[in-house]
Amino acid sequence: MILPGIGALGGIIGPATVYIVFNLGDSLAMNGWAIPVATDIAFALALLGSFGARVPTSLKVFLLTLAIFDDLAAIVIIAFFYSGDLSLTALLIALAALSIAILMNKVLQVTNSSAYILLGIVLWVAVLKSGVHATLAGVLIAFCIPMRDEEGNSPVKALEHNLHGPVAYVILPMFAFANAGLSIAGMSLADILHPITMGVWAGLVIGKPLGIMLFIGLAVAIGIVKLPKGINWSQLSGVAFVCGVGFTMSLFIASLAFEHASGSNFAGDRLGIIVGSIASALIGFFILKFTLPPHSLISSAIEDANEAQSESEGSLN
């Protein structure tokens, strides 16, 4: 947990710093400093999954945990830096709804997810009206849904399973279709070199992997953490570049950062996100392609493990 947590911290500070360097002095452009900090979990895991059994389990766990930390941090950033004027009344209603949800879980031991969904709607509306971005409401109510009921079933996992289809096949495609469109008419090299565009794609391609590797390297050097077995620095650098695939979360933050700005700024953001995400994916893919163990070694290791298990069972018999 500590290793990907430290990596996620570097993966936030690194790209934000790169963006700020390119846009220092432009107060409007500075609104977009958080655009390159998030990792698109779905795309990152899909890219890593394309290598199949060649990927060590510890590397998959590292990427997933880091990406989750990244997205949670992005939601906190949205709540604190991309919220409007605060309404005390709405905040108090939101706090009351959240308190009731915690009470339902810890004291009343309510395991029916429908009760939490109804309360979650109240919480979402209150957070929306409070001036804090409503994304935070989903995270808060999710923390309140029980992990286990008396029969050993998991209400939160069942809800996650039921939401997976609509989210994966309806909500995310609609979001991407509505926000990722980019007109290339009249586009030139100057558009890619615009400070906002450069800040975004350089933050994803350079700042993200640099921040992750620097923070992890320092943590390993001073003995706070160590690399898991089966992972080397080359593979870790490949995953660090994969974390530069921002896409959906970056598009979401961009829409908040420049929602009151001119369309040209937002188009520059989208260009930077698309260029940076594609470049990060390609670099990460080729690094992993040449650093992950070949299939023959994986098969050999599995066979050796099976033989060792058979010999052990034979000895016991």
C-alpha cells in the first residue's frame, strides 16, 4: 500500500509541476493544473492486460492500487479546487445525510443497498447545491455501504457488479463521445505547442512517469519501501508511463477547469489529453514489451512450480 501510495503522490506532484512551469503567469491557464494528474484505470489495466500471463501479479496490483489512489486524489482535488460558492445550509444537509448513512451501517447494521441509494440521492443533491462538486457524494456514500452482511454476502460488491454494465457500456461511452471530440480543421504545429496543450501532454508523458519513478526511487533509497519480488526498475518505468494515460478523468477535470473559459482553451486541453495519453500508452507498451519475461519463461516457471508441488505431495504420501 505504501509503495503505490508514494508513487501516486509523485504522479500527482510531477505532472502538476510540469503544467505549472509551462503556464506560469497565465491566471486563466493555471486553472488547468490538475488536468494531467489522474490515471484512467480502465485504459491502463487494459493495456497491461494485453500482455497476459507475462505480467507479474505484483505489477498488476501495483498499477491498480496506484491508479485508485490517483483517482481518489483527483476527486479530492475536484472537491477543494473546482467547487463554487459554498452554501452552509446545503452542506449541513449533506453532513446530516452522511451521518445517517454511517449510523445505518455501524449502529443499525442496515445491509439493504437500496436504503443507501435513496439516501445517496439526497446526499448527491445536497452536495451539488452546496457548491462542492457532486462527484464527492458518490465516493462518500460508497464508503458507507457494508462490505458484508450476516449471511456473508457483500452488498457493496453486488452493487458494483450491477453498476458495471450501465457504466461500462452507457455512461462512459456517452461521456467520451460528448467530451473527447476534437476538430482538426485548421490545426497546426502551433496548436500542439500552445502552453496549455504542452502543459497537459508534457505533464502526462514526462511529469507523470518522472514523478512516480523519482518518488519511488527516493523511498527505496532511504529504506521506506522495497520493490516487490518479480518486479524490476525497467518494468516499473513501463507502468509509470502507462499511468500517463489520463483520458476520461483528465477530460472531466478539463471540463471543470475551463467551463467558464473560451472554447479555444478547452480544445487545447483535449488535444493535450489525447496526444499525451496516446504517447504515454505507446511508450509504456514498448517498454513493457521488451522488459516483461517472455512466455517461455512463464511456462517454465509454472511447470517447475507444478513439478515441485507434485514432488512435495509424493513425499507426503
